[in-house]
Amino acid sequence: MKRHLNTLFVTLEGAWLSKDGEAVDVRHEKISKLRVPLHNLDGIVTLGWDIGMSPGLMQACAAAGVTVSFCNPYGKFLAAAVGFSPGNVMLRRQQYRVADDKSAAVLVAREMVAAKITNCRTVLLRAARDHGREEMEVAGRRLSCRAQDARLCTDLEVLRGIEGDAADTYFQHLSACTTHGDPALLFNGRSRRPPRDPFNCLLSFLYSLLAHDCRSALESTGLDAAVGFLHRDRSGRPGMALDLMEEFRPMLADRLALSLLNRKQLNARDFETQEAGAVLLRETARKAVLTAWQERKQEEITHPFLGEKTTVGLLVHLQTRLLARHLRGDLDAYPPFLWK
């Protein structure tokens, strides 16, 4: 079982990362700012335009199974440095066979989508319980029906339609979960590439962090992060990582975004709007979000299928191993993560 290790986030422009013995040395203007033992890391994420890394460190990370992701300052994934794919080649061959067989792929994809819809429902029902909003309960019942539809679906295109309809319902009501009272932070529906308001900006940033963790977990298990069952193959897109993160979006990203704004840990001054209308996180805000993200991953939770206590950050690793067991034939079906 893979231990729950930390991710090193580097946001300092002009930083240079290199290998110093068995440690990662982060330097800026030739001055060492931080040294972290390589064996204490699960991943390295750079968030900036001018952050470099030595080939020696990349090689050491590949050998140690440490995933390296390069992102722009606002969390958009740009590239990754990985070594040879670990794990049994037979596992990856089975993954490819399932991905090419739509009737087999939908059996896994529908569990992931149903779990995502169910976890979205949990977010809304928690808001209904906390704030006494009846419209949340109505939306929750609709999502419950869509989750059931997803579990019975036998066609990938129909499944994608169900997921899209459920997402529309969810995002229409997510704004009612906010309690901060700041009109500058209102959420009026999901907008991407670029995000058009602070809440969407925060969601996009958190989704990028979640995608990195899912990709790392898949690589460490020996699965191919690029070949998904729900998301079609596309050059440069980690389809399986996007599949896996679906069931975790509501719990890990959406809920954290709501908490940061409702508790006023972030405010309108933490965001900037460009001339083209894109809304971006300021550097100090990015650091605050990264801290909250890491703290959230350290919280303990009981895994609903395994019945064992674990940390939130280890959940994606556990799910990849359950997926691998299903693909090998050890489990009749893939058991998705259902948040309670």
C-alpha cells in the first residue's frame, strides 16, 4: 500500500529545483530556500512561468516514483515529467481492452458518474440541512434520480448526457450554498477557459490540483493516466485521471471552495480580473489555497467500501487500487467513492 506522502508546491518565480544528495533543493537567486528529502515526496507541482528543474532531479523523481507536473501560475496543467510506467503490463493491456470495448467501459464509467452525482447531491443536502433551503432538497431528489439513471445506463453517449444534465442542476443550485454575503463573489454558473468569476477561478485551480493527485495515483498503481473510459482519448489529456477525479470533485474541490469563501479566508481582493474578462487568483491567495488543500488531505475519514480509516489525500490512491483489482478480475464491479 502506498503511503500518504506530501506534494511540494513551488510558486516562487525564478526558482530552480535541483538534486542535492537525496534531497530536493529549491534555490532562488543562488540562495537555497528549501530542502526536502526526496523520499518524503509523492509529487512536485510548479506553478509559474519561470520555474526550472535540473535533468538530474527529473531522473531522480522518475526513479523514485515522484510525479512532476508543470502548471502556469493559475493552475493550468502544461506538462509532466515521468519515467517508465510501473506495474504489470498485463494490467495496462486490460485497461486498453476495456477502453476499446464501449460495452465494458460503460460498466466502470457509469459507477464513477453515479458516484459523482451522488456526491454532488450530498453537497446540496448538507447546505439544505445547514441553511434550511427547501430548493436544495428538490434539487437533491432530482440528482438522486439522475444517479439511478447513470447506474442503469448501458451507453457511453447517453451516460455523458446524464452527467451533463446532472451537472447543470448541481451548478444552478451551488450558489445557494454560499453564505459570505459578498456580491463580488457570487456564482452564476460554471464557466471555463477562462473562468469569469472568483468562484469559477477557485474551482478551476482546485480541479487542477485534484487532477495532478489523480494522475500520480494512477501512475503509481501502474495504470495509464491517458486512457480513460468516460473521457475520450485526446493528445495531451489524462483521460483516466479525469475519469477518476469525477467522484472526488464535490467533496475535495467544491466543498473546499465553499469553505474558503464562506469562512472569509478569501475575499474579492484575492482575485484579479484581466481585460479579456478572465478572473485569476493572486499569488498570496494561491498560497492560502494550497495550504488549505494540503490540510484537507491530512484529515481522517473512514473509507465507505473498505471500512478502514485513512487520510483524505490517500483516497485517490485507494480508488486506483480498487480499479486495478476490478480490471484484474478480483472484484466483480468497480466500487466508487461515495461521500457520506
